[in-house]
Amino acid sequence: RLSRRGRTIIFSIHQPRYSIFKLFDSLTLLALGKVLYHGPAKQALEYFSSIGYECEPFNNPADFFLDIINGDSTAVATNKEEHRPVDTGKVAEDNMDSSVVDVLHQKYLNSSLYQSTKEALGKVELGQGSKQRVSKQGHEITYANGFLTQLYWVSKRSLKNLIRNPQASIAQIAVTIILALVVGAIFFGVKLDRSGIQNRVGSLFFVTTNQCFSSVSAIELFIRDKKLFV
């Protein structure tokens, strides 16, 4: 529902079952920092089949891809048997185990999927290059939403936090009432003369100072929410 509203959802999933895997639109397989496949998820099995790695019937594609990357799949073993040179010992087999990722990466670089991706990235880089030159001249910082929209959502979020944690608000209200009673009792019945004016100046100074120091507690919001923001 969130994604249909235009939000970008990023999540991590460990060995998804087929009913979840078939919902994926795009698939990227990485191993040792190298891309082994990037393209439509529905074409992944067809791609690996074209390079000699056949998925067994009733095998979960997600597990199949992980097995290939780790070198544990029967498809990898079959591929080894087909490409193993004659009269070579265990050294050749060990080298093939260590180079499964390199072989898959090289085959991906030679595929049409990589070429199409490279062309698409080239167009994006050209577009970003022209945009960056313009932005450096203007030094403008743009946001996806305007100031009023940001203010609305941040205020709404802060209000929800206050409602969900009423203890802090109740304590602040109690302290404010007590201080108001103390200040009111001290400066109660001030007369309209010179000393009364001085007393009123003193009361205003005390109230202003108290408000300034009490507003410092807003720093707590930045300290508490900084971890969440980062």
C-alpha cells in the first residue's frame, strides 16, 4: 500500500520463497563485490540456463541462485564436468571452485543485459553531468516538497509524539503552574509607583529568563532524533 502511494520501499529479505520471489520486478545478484546478474527477475532463470546453469524442477529460484554463487549447486557440478580438461588433477578443480564468481561475472559482462544496462547508465550520467553544471552555477538546493508541506508533517509527527508520551508534557505543565504561582505570589499587589515599576521590570526579566532557559529543552529533540535521522 505504501509503494502504491509513490513511496520507495527498501527492505532486506533472506532466501525468499517462490511466492515472494515471483513478485520481484528487477533482480541484482552480487558476489565478492561483483555483479553476476542485473535485469528482470523473470528472465534470470532463462539467462542462467543460456550460460549452462539449469535450474532443477521444483527448486526455488532464490536458493538456486545462492547455490550457484556459493558453488554448491548441482548445476555448478555439471558445468565443471562439462568443462574439465582431460588428465588434470585436483588443482584444476580447486581453481574452478575459486573462480566461479569470476566466470559468472565475465559472462554477465559479455551478455546483452550488461550492454543495455551500460547504455542506460551512460544516458543517465550524461543527463546528470549537464544538470550538475547548471546547479553549480546557481548554487540552489531543491527539495521534493515545499516548506509548508515539511512543516505540516514535522508538526504532525511532533504532536503524535507528545500525545503518545504525555508524561513529559504533564511534568512541564506542572512546573509552569508552580513557577507561575511562585512569581505571582512574590509580585502580588505591586503598587503603581517607582518601586512598583522596578518590581514589574524584575518580574518581566525573571519570566523572560525562565522562558529562555525552558526553551533549551528543545535541544533534546535533536539529540534524541539524531540517531533516527542518521
